[in-house]
Amino acid sequence: MTSLHSNPLFTRLADAERILVAGAGGGFDIYSGLPLALSLLHQGKQVYLANLSFSALDGLPIDDWVAPDLAAVTPDSALHQSYFPERTLAQWLRQHGYPFTVYAFPQTGVRPLRAAYQALIELHCVDAVVLVDGGTDILMRGDEAGLGTPEEDLTSVAALDGIPTRLVVSVGFGVDAYHGVNHVQVLENIAALERDGAYLGAFSIPRATREGALYLDAVTHAQHHTPEYPSIVNGSIAAAVRGSFGDVRLTDRTRGSELFVNPLMSLYFAFDLPGLAARCLYLDRIEDTHLMRQVHSRIAEFRESIVTRPPRHFPH
């Protein structure tokens, strides 16, 4: 049992020396873990970054592949590609004097992703992993009114085993409403995880902290270098960290939709990964997958076999 003045997430990581912070859902998810990763670096920890990638990794040279389905991305990787969040982050890290390799996993099923994670964990003798979701669909157990886009997130959850300290953080509460997530059900799920002992509490990313300021700089850098496809999720989180509220216009990609940027988006919600995985109703169905399209079809088949919980509205 920890004290109130102690952060349970950092308490769980106190004895870890080599920590992997990984984006669970692809795209810019690894940026959502940047404040946490920087805080751990500033504590003197060895921190490694990885991301399930939406980038075109097939074009990387053979020397960039550390293991099957595991690429080491540097600031000079695939400079001809305009969309490459892992490279863009590597460039920002180098500019600020941080270790700048960002590992990338292609979109696969559970079996090859697990092998790639194991190769990375063994390469750096990692003793703790923090899986990061920009959004809340990683918290969906499967019977909610809408799941958002859980395929990559839950593939990442299922792939991580064999290491004692496995944690999940979710940041960007509310951003998945665009994908049909009912956030009353998110809160219901968090309450259930609390009853199971798997919820580790929440904490904010204040812009007055060193890590908060660096995160805002990294998001601005990424928006500048990926102008055609900026991250709506991290743009929303960054806007919340700055104190913006309501229908904030972040990019032309949000034209025609109404956003609700608010302080809850800047909160990290932290969880024990095994506890979260135990509540997922379909995790066993994707266990033997090799391709991401198999994960999609297994989840769709599961959804067809159940009666979903009706959505609920906030009472106030």
C-alpha cells in the first residue's frame, strides 16, 4: 500500500532500471507517452521507445531491422516519406539531446508482435513495460455500445507477457467519442478495474512542468513536419494541457465535427496490464492471430455473438 503523496504508477516503476514505453495503437500513440518517458529519463532511468506503426516500414533497408517485425527508426530513416511519426519523433529527440532511436512494429497479429516485443525486451534487458494509448479504446472490454478502434490496442495488450511489470496508461479522455466510444462506459470500466485492484489512479500533465513543456514542443514539431496528417489525438491533448476548452480548431482534418477539448484530456489514467487484460472478453479469440485482418475479423465475430451494453448519458 502506498501513501497518498506517492504516485502508484511511478511507485510500481521505482525499482525498474530499463523501461520500455510503447505506443499501443499505432500512429502518434508514442507521443502520448512522451511526458511519462521524459519523466523517467529525468529520473535517471534507461528508457526505450517503441510504437506499433502505421508507417510504410517495408521500404526500410535490411540494416534497420533488428529482428523480424522490429525496426530501429532513426532521424535519417526513410526521409522520402512524408508520414513517419517514429522518424519525426526521433528527429525531435536528437534536437533536444535525448537518445533518439524509436523502435517500430508493423501491423501484425498477436503471435508475431509478441515475438518482436520479446526480441526488443531481450535486446535491452527491459525490466518494465508501459503501454500507452492516446484515447480510451484500450479500456474497452468488448461488450460496450461502441469499441472505437481497439484492434491495434488489444493486439498490443495480448502480445505483452513474460515480464512481471506491465502497465497501461490512457491519456486523452473523450477523444474517442468521434469513433463511437461512450465515455460513461469508460468510467464504468475504470470503476470495475478499481474493484479488481488494477486501477493505479490518475494524474495530469501540467504545462508548467519540464515534461509538459517539452511535450507541447514535440507536438508542435510533429504538426509542422506532418502538415497533411497531424495527430488529432495529441493535438487535443496538447490543447487541453495549454488550457484550451470546447470546440478548438486544431486542423482541417476536424472540419465539420465538433470537438470538446477539456481538462480531462490531459489526465493519465494508469492500470495494471494483466488486470486490464483479464477483463477483456475476447482476448483469447485473438491469441493465435498472425495478421491484423484476423484480429479485425475475430473481434467482429465476437461482437455478432453478444448483446452489447446500452450507451448511457452523463447525468450532469
